[in-house]
Amino acid sequence: MLHVRQGRDCDRLDYDKCHLSFVETGRSTPSRDMVLHLAERLEIPLRERNKLLIAAGYAPVYPERKLDDPALDAARKAVDLVLAGHEPIPRSPSIATGRSSPRIAPSDRS
């Protein structure tokens, strides 16, 4: 739950209290820009912003890629390098995790 209080937080969100109330109660539909602006002001992660856009009836704007996507080669190499730094430590395997996958790469490759 976001726990946004209209009186205090509407100024921080850059929206009129009445308009935000109309959106909350379904009397008004938020624009795509409004959804994105509120998500940014509330520091909602990009993956969750896509879900908000879909819930509001808009297409997602932030791409999601699988870990084996060639566009993520550099990121995978960086994770492998960090994990490789932990390999010499006996009985101390390291695991890199992500939000969408419980296990990305183990350092103990035996």
C-alpha cells in the first residue's frame, strides 16, 4: 500500500487533490502521463510501473528481458566476475539473485 494522504502528498505529487480523488474513486481516468508521473514521484520500480500502466489500460513502456538476452551480456559478465571473486573461499558459495528469478548464478560451479 502506498499510504498517500491527499492533503499533504498531493503537492509532492504535483496533482490537484480533487483530481486525484476523482481518479481514486473512478470518476476520472488517469492519463498515461499521469500514471508515469505518479509512479516516478512515488519511486515505484520500472517493472511495477508496467503493471500500473496495464491496470490503467495502457501498454507497458519498460522492456523486460530474459537473463539470456544478448542485450544483457555485459551485466551477466559483471555478475560472473563478482561471483568468481568469491570462488577461492572454501565452503562459502555465493549466489546472485534477482527479483524475477530466485537464482541467477552460483559461484560454486562444481
